[in-house]
Amino acid sequence: GAVVSQHPSRVICKSGTSVKIECRSLDFQATTMFWYRQFPKQSLMLMATSNEGSKATYEQGVEKDKFLINHASLTLSTLTVTSAHPEDSSFYICSARGRSRGQEKLLFGSGTQLSVL
Amino acid sequence: AQSVTQLGSHVSVSEGALVLLRCNYSSSVPPYLFWYVQYPNQGLQLLLKYTSAATLVKGINGFEAEFKKSETSFHLTKPSAHMSDAAEYFCAVSEGSGGYQKVTFGTGTKLQVIP
């Protein structure tokens, strides 16, 4: 069945480096991708929305130059955290909207725990 | 604009007791409503969703929720709690027009099940 595969599940990096998170849709064409972040013991906050082939739309307060989103195909979207700092440490989750076997679906990836040292 | 309010950040029940997690929503158009469960350090798993069909929605693991438009509520219930139900639960709303739009999550309710 249709799933969204998110990788890596966990990443630890040094401050100042960049980290790329991938979300792939399987058996499913993701026309829209949503990226969320979740701080410990808090809810998920939408960071940005991207439609395939278009530039992402960022929520207020989210730095688009820091969180680069690419959605070049219907099966892959990436979030790159550039020059990561400890305050970027968080749980990031992607969500994909699209059609699979004639049905509209909204599916979530399993999340990426980012720890910046 | 849409929003979700979950009453109670922590709920404790005894094993075998009724589980009731409360959710109220606000939406300017007919909403889609969801309940998700999150286990520690994992992503979200969809429990159930309401998309304007039957108002009583049955989901996985014995959970169900009832959409009550007059009360703008979508409370989650399970007749008998199991130890494996201990997790964090998120209620969410998506504006239904045009399909699944961006989802707004509640602040979550952590469910503790006492043996």
C-alpha cells in the first residue's frame, strides 16, 4: 500500500554543518508535501508546504534560507537544515498529500530526530 | 482559520477502564478531523479520521470517535484501556474543502495506563 518513507530516522551532527532529510512516497504520488517540527513535549508545528515543481510556502517565523525544501518530483521531497545549531535540534516529520488508486490520501513519515551538538 | 483544543495534557486510566480523550475544533468550513497516536521517538500513526461521512468513526486498536457538529467536538474513546495504549494522542483538523489541506494539530494528550 501507499506509504511515506522518511530518512534518516535519527541524525547527530556538529554545529555549523548541514543536514538533509528525505521523504519518499511509495505507491503514491505526493502532489503536496508538508514539513513539520516538534519540540519535546509539544505539538507539531507546520513549517512549510510545497507543491511538486513549485517553491515552498513557509509559515510565519520559519527562515526559508535556513530550511531549504525541494520537491522536484512526485515521489521525493527533501528538507535541508543549513548551518545547523543546537536550537535546531527537534523532531521533523513530513506529510504527503496525493492520490493512490483513485483515493486521496494524507500520509505521514516516521520522523527524523535531529540532534545538533 | 482552523484550530484544535485538546482538554487535558495528561490523562490516567486504569487498565480495562474507559478511555476518553477530548477534542474540540474550530473551522470556517466543514472540517476533516483526525486522531493520531505517537509512541516515544516515533512518527504519527493514524487512528481514525472523519471526512464528512458517518459521524461515528471506528479506527484501529478499538478506538472510535464521534463527530458532533453542534458541540464542535470529536472526542476519542475506547471501552477498555490496554497497557499498549499508553502513548501521546493528537487531535487534528484539516479544512475539508478541496480535500486534505494543511493539518493543524492540538497540543496532544499523554495517556497513562495504570496496571
